[in-house]
Amino acid sequence: MNFYIMTLFPEMVMGGLNNSIIKRALEKDLVQIEAVNIRDYTIDKHNKVDDYPFGGGAGMLMQAQPVYDCYLAIRKKIGETAPRVLYMSPQGKTFTQEMANELSKEENLILLCGHYEGIDQRVLDRMNVEEVSIGDYVLTGGELPAMVITDTVARLVPGVLNNDDSALDESFSDGLLEYPQYTRPEEWDGIKVPEVLLSGHHKNIAEWRHEMALENTKNKRPELYEAYILKHPPVEKKKRRRKKTDD
């Protein structure tokens, strides 16, 4: 899978992503990440990419020309007619694990990082961007959200995680938070690992983990718990009737 991150700060983006699991994925060519410097495409002799907004107001606005020319260069490289373009914006749809699963099926993905007070609306419309937010707060630029989305989506690409089942068991993968986990030693500071995890009984372990995931979600994120219960209502066990026998 190929990620193209349009940014004014490519060193920041690659410095953050070129570590740990994503670094190994890059080395194995499981994913490709390219931070494309928007400033390289300005035609201003002073390398400016921003200007004052029409109508007044605080701050500066990124101009349409360098953003669009940068986009066209990526389009030419990809050879696709309409790759998906995600614009990092606090006004966008909130990024979720479900969205990450959907995006992981794409071959090419373009992520656009704004800066200053944003980007000229005309170029956003021309590029047909999808606005995406990682939360209800404002950041200095779109680089951190782009890194978050790239990391989340890249780890869903087959082969990126050592165990592909890991992605299936993580929080939000089925609408619940993850169950508690434990490692060696079996007893630490007087606290023992739950006996069921030492039993080797896979069915009991799976049932315990599901119960703990439900409890964890109910306590920490009740809104997620309610949504899960609506989709997966508990099944009441039917009581078996005893047959009457003649005296």
C-alpha cells in the first residue's frame, strides 16, 4: 500500500513514522510512505505558499496553486484517475477503526496536511477531498493526524504485524475495548494472573476474554458498550423442561 503525505514538513512526518513496526514494514516493502513537500511546487520566487485571506481575518491561508500542482505530480506518479484524498481537518468526519479497515483496502492513499488557518477552499473542491478529523480539538497543522492515520491503516496491511490476528483482537476491532492482558511471572507483588489464563482451555479463555472486554467497555466507554449491546443483544438461555414421569 502506498501513502503520499502532502505537507510543508516532510522531515517531521518521516521522522515520526520511520520507527518500530512501520519502519520494519517499510524495510520489507509492505508499505511505501512518501512525504511530498508542497513548498517544492510553489511558483513564488520567495517560496511562499500562503497569503492573507480575502475578507480579512487572523492568520494566513495556504494558496491553491502549490497544493494543486503537488497533487498533480502525485497523480502523475500513481497513474490513477481518482485516488482518495484525505484532508486533515477538525471539521471532518471522525477517524475510527472502522474507517481504518476500509482505507486499508486502498492501493494508494493521499493525505493532505493543512497549516496556518487552512487551505483555499477552491483547491479542496477541485481535488474532491474527504475531510477527516482525529478529534474535536485544533492542532498547529495536519502532520500529526496524517501520521496517526497512516500508522493505524498501515498496520492493517497483511504482513505488517508479526501476527495478523493481533489486529483482529485489538480494541475497537469488534466494537469493544480489549480485555486485560498479563505476562510472566505468574505472580508479581502478591498479585496472581487469573487462573483461567493458565488453564490451557481455549474455549474458557475465549469466553473469559469476551466477558472482560464487555466489562472493560461498560466501565470505560459506556457509549460503545450500549452500541455493541444494540447490535449484539444477549441471548437468553432457555430453561429445559423436565419431563413428567408416572408414579
